[in-house]
Amino acid sequence: MNRGWIIAGMLAALLAAPALPRSPPANSAQPPPHTAPFPDLGSGEGRAERRKSYEMGPELQRGVSAVQMREQQRRLDAALVALQPHTPGTPDAFVVTVALDSDPVFAREAREAGRVLAARYGAGGRTLVLAGPDGARDDAPHGSISALVLALSHIGSLMEPSEDVLVLYTTSHGMDLGLAYHYGDTGYGILSPARLKSALEEAGIRRRVLILSACYSGVFVPLLAGPDTAILTAAASTRTSFGCAAENDWTFFGDALINRALRQPVSLEDASRLAGRSVAEWETTARVLASLPQTSIGAGAKGWLPQIEAGMPRIASAPVGRPAFDPAAFTPPVVAEKVRGGRK
């Protein structure tokens, strides 16, 4: 899938406004396709002003009915109310997984990531999945920037900041401005590093495991890294990542880290190394430019990570779904670059 059109559309100063699209029925399990250009979300004149506008995390909803808005609010409210609060005297993990794009690979990945991370961190009653329809299911609050920010705010009120840990997994397309929110032809936005940082700080969430699966996701490391933060990204700030075809069950990074490495009884740091090796092997075989996943684990995080990982399953679980990379079915690089390219 070529990422060029979305990046160009993001940065274009003027775009012709398409007719308002009709949204799919609220109970449809079929993901809405992307058919309209991504609109320009920046404002102001000059590169510096527009960059500042993007950093504020703009979000646009268009053509969404009141019925659909109310349904999504009901789902989100119900999911947040169901989350269990902090257990006094016990370091608890709160898991959030979010698919910020309606391409169904991301919804599938976010759902299974929620299960894997909940089991690893003992967060069965403290796990929230934000994901749209994946072709089989549409039972969760849909992922969006607004839903994620509201969820973080609520979870912050349930946590004990000095003990509890947020484990956040995001999966979507990305660009050098941040993560792209793109739901069919009705939802658009940019989750910038500055916007995510401010949401975490406003929620009072100090201890963080941030796993960001998207092209260029390394742009989050300089601003989000810190003593009490472990941050893992699918790619360096200047590189694309792979495996985001809509029919896939996993992206390369999601398969390597969530579906394989984190199912094993190893530390987060070791899991990151295992996943990095898998991704590098697949990319070498595919003859594509290396995505260079990034890992930064702060000194404080190295102290509390063993506490929340102490109860991880001692027996590895088996990967599920189709592998993200199948050498036998791989499209030659020249065709792949034109047809699929990297992730947006």
C-alpha cells in the first residue's frame, strides 16, 4: 500500500473537499474503506506555524450520524466503567491497545495484543481495547485520538501513580509528524509525540510502557523517553515498517513482538531484542530497507518492570493468525514498492 498519497494529502495546503460520505451501519462488522483523500489538517502560514498546528494533534470527524456518535460514546463509557481500580499495596498494570486506522489488520492486531498483554501483565480486569470492525467483529469502542485521550484520563484516575504502570500498544499507519488516525472516509487526525506526552502528563501517568507500531514511530522516542518510561517503536524516525496490508492478521513488528516474543517468559528488553532480530531477518529476506525498531528503557523502568512481569505465564503460548511474513508468498521488491510499499 503506497503511503505517498496520505503524506502528501496531510501536508498539502489546499485540497478539494469531497462530498460527505455515508458511514456504514453501526452494527456492521465490515471495516469502511479509504476512498477519499486525507484532508489537510494544518493551519497557519509558514512551515513553522503549520508544524505547530500538527503537533497539537488535530482531529476531524465528518459525515458521522448522531446515532453512531452516541453508540461509540456508549461503548467507551461502558468499557471504562468496567475497568478495575488499583489494588492497594500491589503494583498493577493497566493495558490499553488501540487501532487508529480502519484497515482491519490493525483491529485484528489490537485485539490480540490486548489478550497477550493482559495475560503477560495480569491485567485481565484492567485492559481496554479500542478497535474498529475487522471483518468478523465490531464489539469494541472504535480507536480514535479522542477515545484514547479520554481513556488515558480515566485510567489515570484509577491508578496509584507511584506503583501502577500503563502498558500502551498503538497500531496504525504513521508519518514523521506522528501516528495517523484514519477511519474510513469519516475520521482523520494526527497523534503527535507532543499530544501523547501531554495526555499522559495530564492523566498523571508516570510509569509507562509505550509500544508504538507504525512507520516513522521513532519520532516519539526523543520526547517520550525518560527514567520511568520504556518505549519500543516499530521503526526509526526516518524509516517505514512493513506488513500493514489490510488482509493481514499482523504487521511485521506486531507479529515479531506481540505474537511471538512477548508470549515467551522473557523480560521486555529481551523480547525487544528477539523481535528486532525477527524483523531484521524478514526484511533482509524481502530485500526491503530495514525499519530499525527502536528501544529505550529508562533506569527507573528497569527497576519496576520486574515487579509487573513477575507473574507472567511461565510457559510460552503459541502464535495465532497468519504469519506477517511468508517467504513463499512474498511479492518481489520492485512490485512491492509500487503496490504496497511500506506502512503509511
